[in-house]
Amino acid sequence: MLDFFLILGSSYLFYTWGVRNMFKAKLFKREIYDWFAYAFFMIVGLTISLSVSITAILPLQPNGSVWEKSVIPTLLAIAIGEILYARNARLAMRMLNRGESEENDGQ
């Protein structure tokens, strides 16, 4: 149970840091914040994929090859990180564009 809470807590922590850096990148137009956001979302994907592979995939295939045991979690980590990054980039742009359009409507 402790493992679950450690994975959940670290995923939440890195996810919030990624969102924070995503908004900093969009607001201040700094590339370094965008890079940090991408790295944090990849760390979240890595954390989730390793926990899923250890608890679900590896017990189902105990005789699987090393190739299968290493490729599946790696592809899963990349996919989760990329999905989180793309989703939050769209949400950040939508929120910032909405704020700009509301400012322009009021003038």
C-alpha cells in the first residue's frame, strides 16, 4: 500500500510541476520552462508505466523475454508522457487565449 501512495504522490507532484512550468512557458514565452514541463510529464509517464508494468504486465508474462519486459514499459512511458504534454499544452493555450479574448471584448 505504501508503494501505491509513493507512486501516486510522486506522479501528482511531477504533474503539478509540469503544469506550472507549462503555464510559465506560455506566459513568459521562455523555452526553458517548456523543456522542464516536457521533462516533468515524461517523468510522470515513466513513474506510471513502471508501476503498471511491475504490478500488471510482468506477473502476467513471467517467462517473457527481456526485450518484451523492457520495450513495453518504455513505449508506455513515452506514450503517457507525450499524451500528458500535448493535452496540457492545448489546455494552457485555450485558457490563455480565452483570457486574452475576454480582455479584448471589454475594451
